[in-house]
Amino acid sequence: MLEEPRGRLRLQVSRPTKGTAVITANGAVDLGTAPRFWDMLNQRLHGHGATLIVNLSDLDFFGVTGIRVLERAQLLADDTGTLLFVFPGECRSARRMLDLYDGAGLHSL
């Protein structure tokens, strides 16, 4: 598990099936934690699986910076042939951001 120095964002990776990785985020994705979020996505999008699922359901906050990271990740996923899915779950701020940026080319579960 990678953790932001102040404990504001925790990221965990699991592999439920061969070729699938799930990143689960807990805490907040904001201007201060977005670089850590991007680093994790970037690592997983470089040959670590055919499918990447980003689980945002345990977040307390997901800001516009998070959407920018996901847009960038989607571009990289397209380049590497990785299927990228975003699961907002019950995180209201993630749902709101995904609804507002519906045209970003992101695939929600």
C-alpha cells in the first residue's frame, strides 16, 4: 500500500483475476494528492494488465484534479491497449465529477 505522507490518500492494488488490476483509493484526491494518484495509475498502465479498474467508492473527496488525472490515464490506456474503468461507488463527489465530465471518454462502472 502506498500512502501520502500526511495520510490523506491511501492506494491499494489487488489482482482479482489474471490480467485485471484494481486500484482502490481511500481518503481524498485533490491538488495535494493527485501526483501520487497519477503515479499509481501510470505504473499500472505500463504493461501490468489488460484491464485496470479504479475504485473510488471509499473516497471522502474527489476533486476536479482527479478528473484531470483520469483523463490523462485514459489517454495512456488508449495508447497501451489497456481497458480502463472507473467505479465511483457511493462517493458523491466522484459521481458528480464524472457526471460533469461525461464527455471525457472515461468508462464508468
